[in-house]
Amino acid sequence: MVSIVEHYDSKNSDIIECNDCSICLQSKPILENSSLTIPRNALTFIVGENGSGKTTLIKGILGLIPIENGTMSINSLSKSKLVMGYVPQNLEFPKQFQMTVQEYFKYSAQVPTHLIEGVARKANFPETHLKAPITELSGGQIQKLLLAAELFRKPDILFLDEPLANVDHQGEKHILDVILGIKTEGVTIVIITHDWQMVSAYADHVICLNKNFICNTGLNCICKNSLSKVNIKNIQKVTPDPGFSHEGYCYIENI
């Protein structure tokens, strides 16, 4: 199993460090001996083709699925554990789930009643839907609900899986504004996306996962079973995925 080391009162500029970590799902290797860092107070994007392990990587860091081996360091600036937030791309509530949005905020997210409207407003969740059953919400509304609930927890690091996938253009702009706003408050943001334009415009740091990635570094690049450094220019503004690849996983650091 992975060795997890938590550092308190840390002066490390990286909030998360993973070294030689591997993740398997149903005995199938998803990531093998992979290393990466997530810089503190930065906007980091995780990119790559479908099936390359983006969501799996996040769930491994969050402890939702086991990391088989390696070392993960979690660096807190205070004497307290890091608060990690996570908004999945899709979350379907069962039809029999009889709870309104207001009740979800109050009982699941522990938001005091008098703060619910303000918490919902921060993620642009429509106040007109606060008394609606959760099962009647659209995918975009559920994403805003989950984002609002996670922001209330005041996370040190927030992981977002395709946060703009189910929202309209106006909603996209508001959520982006929220993300950029909480970054200025000192929250580290990690986003899974396929939107290379957004990466090009906003990224401080990029982690690129791809099972068959050829990177054009001008070197004989062999990064089988590891995350290796390549230049952001090789991938930005290419849709949907880069055209060149090599075996393994690619990592782009500190652009």
C-alpha cells in the first residue's frame, strides 16, 4: 500500500506530492509508478484522453480508492489536516431519495438554515429551486449544488471533475469566476478538463495523462510507466487530444 506522510506547519511549496504511485482497478493497472506534484495556491489542470486515469488519479489522492504502492506527501501550512473538497462530474441521486435542496444543504452539508441562500448564491445555484426535490434537478444544477456545498467546507484544496460539462454558457462564466475568485483566497484548485482553450488561458500547472502519448520534445523520450516533463506548447490549443504520443504518461510542470 501507499505510504502517506502528512507534514504540518510545512513550508513546502507543493501541497501534494506523489512518488512512484500505482493504482489498479479490478486487477487492471491504471497508473504505474507515477510521480507528480500539485503546487500550493495554483490552478492545476489534469488533461488527457478518455480512459487515461484522470478521475482515478484524483480518487486515489482523496483516498476514495487505494493506491497500491509509492509515497504520497500531504503538506499543511497549519497544525491541522488539509481539508480536501471534491465535486464529481456526474452524481445521480436514486429516485427514492426524498430530500429537497434545502434539506441537502442543512443535513448533508451541515449548512445552517440562515446561510443556505448565500451558500447557494455563491455557486450560482437558483434560489427558486431550493425547495425542489434533488431528483428533479438537471445535471448542471446538481454540479452547482455540490460545488456550493464543498465551498462551504472551506477546502484547502478543491478537486473538480469537468466542472463546466453540464452547464450553459452563462453558468460556465459564473463557475469560472467562482473558481478564480477562491483561488485568490488561497485555495488550491485542481480541475479535470478536455477544454484545451481553458488550459491555455488559465493554467498555472498541468498534469497530462495519456496511455499512448507522443510528445515532441526533440529528445528520445521514453517515459513508460511514469509522468515525465514536456513543454506545454506541445499540447495547448489542440482539440480534443494531442496528435503525438509515446508509451506512458506525460507530465507538464510549472508552465
